[in-house]
Amino acid sequence: MTDLQQPVAVIGATGQQGGGVVDALLAQEQAVRALVRDAEGTRARALRARGFATSAPPRGC
């Protein structure tokens, strides 16, 4: 990953398909921003523990 590389946003990063996309991008040393439904959920916390930035929509959306 270069300093100028823009992250790829993965919508649904905590799900089955999104999680696979995240892993594939990491294997290519691509920066990733994980978009999740519940930022405080177990899977979102696990992504943050791996060093990912996570984002979620405001409650009620």
C-alpha cells in the first residue's frame, strides 16, 4: 500500500460476501474502509481490532 492510495469502501464488510471482499483486498495490500450496519456489533469490533476504519449509517436510517 502506498501513502497516496485511496481506500476502497466495502459495503456490508461484516457479512459473508463483504468479508470475503475485505480479505481479498487485504491480500492485494489495498486500503479498505469497512461500511457496516452496526458499528458496535461483534463483527465490526473484530474489524476494528484488525486495524480497519469502520463507518455505519446513523441510527434509524
